[in-house]
Amino acid sequence: MRIVSGAAAWAAARASGAASPPWSVAIGNFDGVHRGHQVLLAEARRRAERSGGSSAVLTFTPHPARLFAPEKAPPLIMSLARRLELCAAAGIEVAIVEPFSRAFAAIEADAFVRDVLRRDLDAREVVVGYDFSFGRGRAGDARRLAALGAELGFGVAVIPPVAVGELPCSSTKIRELVAAGRTLEAAQLLGRAFEIDGRVTRGAARGRQLGFPTANVVPEGELVPKLGIYAAHARLLDGPAAGVIYSVALSVGRNPTFAGQAGPGGISVEAHLLDFDGDLYDRRLRLEIGERLRDERRFDSIPELVAQIQADVERVRGLSLPAVER
């Protein structure tokens, strides 16, 4: 996937002959790249293929809420890099990452369509969700976009709501489910397990002392599940045996048995990889989280803690975790 910093940069590349038009452009934040987003991306790709052009996403960083109400901004489900990786996996050829600034937010709705979508991107097809809004004060909506598209000569597809059973596919709903520890339901909406990507750092090595060495993972995204113990998979993302997957007993918590030993922000993400023997320091892992096993709790003695960890590990061994892509 080609990644371009903003619509103006794409326009300059086109003017120099270094880029062909992204005939079909999907617009959104795409946080989570969930099943609803996947329908939108598939439609953009289908329209591009039908017209013989290329497909693109127009996305934004930071999240618009970070600009206007940072204290109310939702925790991001994943990093921008992971979002773009999943868009590429969905077959999208170009990502236009627009820096979301106050100047960009001040563009009037009609000017956004005329100057950004039509002039800079040379879009011939635009694909958005049913709740899409744009322009200063979010004055534009999908209906206005369709009217302007007809006037300016590009097609508009509006994707209706997507649901799995009674659960709506939305980033907001996924955040709610993950925060409640309902990670298996979140996975249904995502179309894959909820993930935590991060690099392994050195901790207190207490797990190794207890006989259950753990990888202390610093999350790259902002959303972590409700504190507790989970069954998971760990995928090695770099270094020797990259791509290999291990079953994991995962702790997301504050280490209540060892007061004051939690990680940054007071929360530690610690993964015990079953049947793994090696050095993971400074390597990146992807934790693909399955069932929540129990709450975290404080133990009165080390032997009691060790016995519970052993029980957690045996339970993970006995579980049939959701399948993961190899």
C-alpha cells in the first residue's frame, strides 16, 4: 500500500505524474477496521475494479475528538500503523492520511467535497458509512455528499448499518465490550480477536521467579480490556520465528499481590507463553485475546498465587481458542 500524507500531497503527486487517480475513495477513521469498515472497504475496492481504477482510503490523524475535546476522546482500538496494515490486507491500494488540524476542520462542507475530494483526490467514486458527517461544524452528511457528487460528477455509495446478531458493528460498541471484558463478543464485531500489539520490556522478573516467566508488553494502542486474566494467542511479529503463534495465559492488571509493582499508568500487560523457551526482550508481540477467565485478585501467600497461576495455565491448555490466521 502506498501511504501519502494528506490530500494536498496526493494532488501534487498527481500533478507531477507520480500518481494515478484513486478512482474509488473510502472515507473514515477506521479505528478497529471492524466488520462494518470491511464492508465499506470491499465496496470501494469493487467500484475501483469495475472502473479499472485504484482504490484508496482517506483517513485522519489524530482522531477528530482529540482536537476539540481531548478529555472526552475515546481510547483508540489500535495504532494508525495497524489500521493501515488491515486496510492494505483488505485490498486497498492507497492510504491518504490527512493531518486533522483546526484549519482542516474549518473547511466548509461544500468546499471539502469540491476542493478535497474532487480537485485534490480526483475521486470518481466515494464510499462512506450511513452516519458520515463532514465539514465545519459537521454540517455535511451522506445525503449532502450524494447531492454534491451528482453535481460534480462522482458517484457516492452509502453503506447502511452492519450488525452481528443484535450487536451493531461500531468502534464505540467494540470499546464498550472490551472495557467490560466481553472480548469474545468484541471479536464477533471485529471479525478477528481483539488485539494488543506492543514491545516486550524488562520487568521485575517476578514471573520467572515463580516458575511462570512472562513477557511484559507495552501496548501500542490505547484500549485495554477490563482487568483480569484471559486466554490468548501471542504472535511473534519480528526476530527469529516471526509469525509463530503460542497459547498464552494473559494478565491485565495492577499486580495486587505485589503492591506498587504495576506498569505505566498503573496497569501491566503480562503474557505467559505456554511451552516457549527463549528471550523476548525488545521484540514485538501481537496478543490476540480470547476468553476472560477470571477477575484479578490479591493472594495472601505466594504458594496460593502459584497454585492459581497453574490452574489458569491448565485452563488455557484445555480451551479451544478462536482460530487465528497463520
